[in-house]
Amino acid sequence: MAKSKGKRVNLAIVGCGGMAGAHLRGYEELLQRGEDRFRIVAAVDEAKERAEGFADRLASQAGWEVAAFGSVDELLDSGLKVDGADICSPHGFHHVLGCQLLQAGVNVLIEKPIGITVKASKKIAATARRRGLVAATAEQCRRAIGQRTIHWAFNDGLLGDPTMWWAIQARWQDPEPVGGWSWRVDRRLGGCGMVMDSGAHWVDTMRYWFGEIDSVFARVEQVRDRRFRKGRRVVKGAQEDFWTAIFNFKSGLAGTWSWTISAPGKGFTQLTLAGTRGSIIDSDIFHPAAFQANGECQLTDGTTYSMGKLQEMYLDTLSAARREELFPYGITAGVPLELWDFIDALSRGRPVEIDAEEGMRSKAVSEAIYESGKSGQVVKVADVVSGKVDAWQRDLNRYWNL
Ligand SMILES: NC(=O)c1ccc[n+]([C@@H]2O[C@H](COP(=O)([O-])OP(=O)(O)OC[C@H]3O[C@@H](n4cnc5c(N)ncnc54)[C@H](O)[C@@H]3O)[C@@H](O)[C@H]2O)c1
């Protein structure tokens, strides 16, 4: 049982929509397990009734008095003492709210993808550096026991050196019905589609398991128009519905990632990760092994392990101290672990596992896919990180004054 020492930290939740609800459940789990070094003192949402709903729930679940605000301006003007803000807003506001809070002396944990573009992500990292504060990327997948296990299987010899992987999903989502508008279908707020939304998880995972990516070649398209009702108007969505991408890793590993919702007929999903001594398969190409132990491992001699068994084998290799570091209080799910990392970092004055700089490096891989799709050329990820290649992101950088 982890009973870590450190000061108590006061937190604000900014953006009280769907994912913030998952964070709330994560905070509740931490409390139930005995983590008492944090209080949530404020909830902020431009739809103030959502902030009030969070405040009411925390009052009844934890007995805390939580102030509700309609904007970060109101929170900062209130004079309430806040050590950290957990930002779960639409992508376009991540850098706006993040930098505003950092400038006011508040550490931030920002949902993935850290910024709407590479420049936006760099702005968050630079502001945190200047202010000497923590800017953390809320990326939960690599922290979950399933992903830690696969990292071990590839990096500790069981599966040998990784040599190739395929992550493919093709399915059909009828484009005809007009959907309800949300910020995700507006490029200025969402940044664009699944390459950088759920895809933010996979780009982080592949860097975590296999190391840095040298270059990317991709096609990214809108095969079908999709329309959404926004008030009285019907608008066209900006998101891609097809991509296929080839990744050249610095290690020599090659990977292929393809996705579409515009392939009529029977769909399929396959993830295969191959090493010189064996492979792992799963059926999730965005957050494999992060939520369930679905996959299977098979070695060249035919030995097979369920993912549950592989997790046991991995846990047996860990010292008690390392187990406590990775899975405090015995927690093995990603979201409570990412929240715990932020709380523990603020409480004890240590860095977080995934800071804004690390988030930016994953973000650059997503953007390299779009940049390659736009130019039709192979794109070096380093050129996207440096800003040398930015044609696809330029309109967004201009819109957000970056
Ligand atoms: N880690 C994950 O597994 C996961 C899953 C889903 C979403 N997300 C991420 O969480 C973030 C939020 O996504 P969501 O699905 O919860 O969206 P959502 O639309 O459900 O919630 C966003 C909330 O932010 C509020 N908001 C908008 N502008 C604001 C502003 N300027 N100030 C304060 N509040 C504002 C909205 O009113 C809304 O309540 C995104 O970054 C998304 O990518 C992560």
C-alpha cells in the first residue's frame, strides 16, 4: 500500500465533458485507495451547469466544497488557491487555457493531443519551462499494465528485436445520415480526425514500445463527405475517413498503420507486432492492451501465452519497489495512474513521466502523417518537430496566432 509523503495539492478540472467524467472516476478511485494528498477545489466549464454538476457530485462523493466557474478568467479572478489544473477541453483550447493557467502560476495536466499543432504544443512546453512549472500530457495508455507488459516483452528479450508491425482497421460507417455537430468535426477546434484524436494514443504507444520514428509516408483522404447539423445549418465535416501510413523507425523497424470507415461491406481489424522470436496480436489499433487483456503472444517454438499470463510473467520480474512506482496502491488502469503521476509530481516536486515536450514529440508523428499526405512526399519527423515542414498545419497556426 503506497502511503506517499508530500504536500497536499489543490486541483481544478477545466472542461467538464465526456473525458473529464472519466478523470472524475479516476480521482474517485484514488480516494477509495487511500490517496489523500489532493483536493479538487474548482470545476470550470463554459457550459457552467456542467461545472456545477461536477461540483455537486464531488460534494456528495467526497464531501468537498468545490467552486464552479464559467471560465478560466473567472477562476483566476476568484483568488482561489489552485496548484494544478486538469484540462479536458477541445483540442484548439489546450494551448490557450494551458498557457493562461501556467502564466498565472498553475501547473497543468492537459488531455491528448497536447497541442492542436506542433507549434501550439511547443508553446505550452516553453511557457512551463519559463515559469518553472509542470506541464504534463494526459496520455494514459502506456501506463496501463497491458502496455507496460508489451514494452517488457519487446525490450527484455522474450520476443527478440521488433522487426515489423501492422495496425489495420477497415469498416463502414454510412455517410448519409446527417450527424449532430461537435467541435471534433471543425478543423479549427479539433485539428483534424482520428490520426490525431484516438491516434494520439497509438503514436505515443509506438514510440514507447519501439523508439523514435525517422520518417513517414502516408496518404490521408476524405473518401466520403460527411455532414453535420449546426444550429440551422448543415456543414461538412473536416475529418479524414481514410489513411494508410508507413513508418521507418530509427532502429530499422517498419510499421504500417491504416484505417477507414468508408469501406462498405464486412469490416476487419488486425494488430500484429512481430519480433525475431515471436509476435503479439490484438484487435485494437488505437489503444491496444490499454483497457483489456484481449491479445495473444506466440513464440517461434509454438508456445502461446494469453495476455493475462504475459502480465503475470511481467509482474514477477518487478521488485516490490518498482511495482509500487509503476502501479501505486495496486492500480493498473491508465487514467488513475496518469492522475496519480501529476498529483505525486506536484506533491513531491518531481517531474512527470510524460511532459509537454514528450507529448509534442508524439504529436509531431501525427502531424508528419498529415504533412506527408499533403505533400505526397516522405516526411522526416525531425523536420516536423523543427517546424521546417508545416504546410498542413500553417492555416491552424495562423488562426490561433502561433
Ligand atoms: N484519453 C482519452 O482516452 C480520451 C478520450 C476522449 C477524449 N479525450 C480528450 O479529452 C479532451 C476533451 O474531449 P471530450 O471528449 O471530453 O470533449 P467534450 O466535448 O465531451 O468536453 C469538452 C468540454 O470542454 C468545455 N469547454 C469548451 N471550451 C471551453 C473553454 N474555453 N473553457 C472551459 N471549458 C470549455 C465544453 O463545454 C465541454 O464540456 C480532448 O482533448 C480529447 O481528445 C481523451
